[in-house]
Amino acid sequence: MRAAGHTVQAQPTTGPGTAGEIARESIERGADLILAAGGDGTVNETLNGMAGSATPLAVLPAGTANCLGHELGLGKNLERVAGRIGEFEPVRLALGLLRASDTAPRHFLMFAGAGLDARVIAEMDFDFKRRTGKFAYWVIAFRLVGKRLAEFDVRAGDITRRCGFALAARVRNYGGDLKIARGASLLRPDFETVLMQGATAGRYLKYLLGVGTGTLGRMRGATVHAASSIELIAPGGEPVPVQVDGELAGTLPATVEIVDDALTLLVPPEYLAGERSRVGLK
């Protein structure tokens, strides 16, 4: 990027939770672009330091799954992506906002999930994750087969369901391998909500088949629809974890809402053209 004429300052994070403050301080010092080099967790921390500002964010993909990199079609080569930054187009986006009972409000770009997927993250051995990558998530998920899941109530628009898994998504890509919310889009000011009923993890093997075949929305026990605000309540008082962009973010009760006009993201022109055509935007 320096070779292309940019003035660049590299600022390594010093641990979890530091990227947002680095981004915020950089904007205060006059930075006209923030580049987040890392995985989905790093990107989420960074945008939480940027929400509401006019300074654009660009992503240099790394990390384990990198759902955002998959969604945008960035590939995995940081240098190749950095070399294309000048071609990318700024687009002003909405963000999701999670308000959980036991943590500070947290913005997210891609998705918030409660129940099964957040429990997988909660039980993750991060040394194992570093060694095996995305495989670690599948190992934890299959360990839960046959175990009981805490159920909770979800109110999304005019729909109320008791679920073991709920997802409020703004991207189609999930975990780098799956497309759960096929109607979701970063360009839309709402969520594609995916609600799955069932108190045992084994039942979700059926839903996984529906995800793979694109038939989830027609399966009994699954509900897929659009909403701009969601309320999640754990009626029995049992702790139910919640995650945003693949990182734990507290426990229920919680609300999820859309925050309009919240972030400028630099995206590849081919992504923007394809997404506008897919969701019917000019």
C-alpha cells in the first residue's frame, strides 16, 4: 500500500477487546481509512470503535472462518486484497445492535445468534481451534448431539416461537461453509431471521440437511422471514448464550435491532453489482 502511494500506520492489537479503541483513536487523529487485518472477531471489534463515524472500513481477510471475506468474495490473500483497495467502492450500511442483559450494547455487521451456535462457541477449546481451524466448530457441534438445549422465546416482527437456535443475519455466509439465511443482504436495512425449534441438538441434523439443500424454510419446526427488531427471552431463567459475528456477547434476555446509516464499508465492485442485482436495488 505504501508502494501505491498511501501513508500507512500499522497498529497491532495487544489482546481481545483492543481493536475498537485503536480504531476510535485513529479516527480522532484524522485517519481517512481503517483497515482491519484479521478474522471476523477482529473486524467486529474494529467496527464497534467506528459505528456512526464517516471514516470507511476495509477488511484484509485472515482468521479461522472469515465469513465476511467469503461474503464479499475477497479470497484469502491479504496482499492481493490490499492491492485492490483503490478499486473498492464505499457503501453506507446499517449495522445490527445487540443489547444483552449482562454486557454493554454491541454492534455487528453479519449476524447475532442465540442458543445452539453460541453454545458451540462457549464450549470451544481455543488451542484446539488454533490447531484445526473450522474443524473445531464441527467437533464441538457433534459432541452436543443427544444433549438437551436450553429453549427460549423469540419475538421477531409478528412471529413468536420457542426455539433452541435463533439467528438474525445480514449475510448469507455462515461459518465459511454454509448459507443459512439465503435472503439476507448487507444492502438491506433488516435481518433475515432463522428460527429453529427443538430441545435436543440431534434434531438440528435435520435442519443442517435443509440448509445444504436450500429447503430449510419449508421444513417443519423452522421459520425464515425478515424482521428489523427481535426480542429474545429465556423463560426458565437458564443461561442461554448469545454471539455476534462469531464471538460470545453475553446471555439472554436480549434484543436485536437495526441501526441505519451506521458504517461505510469498502467492497469489491463485483460484489456490489451482484448484490444489487440479487436484491433488486439500483
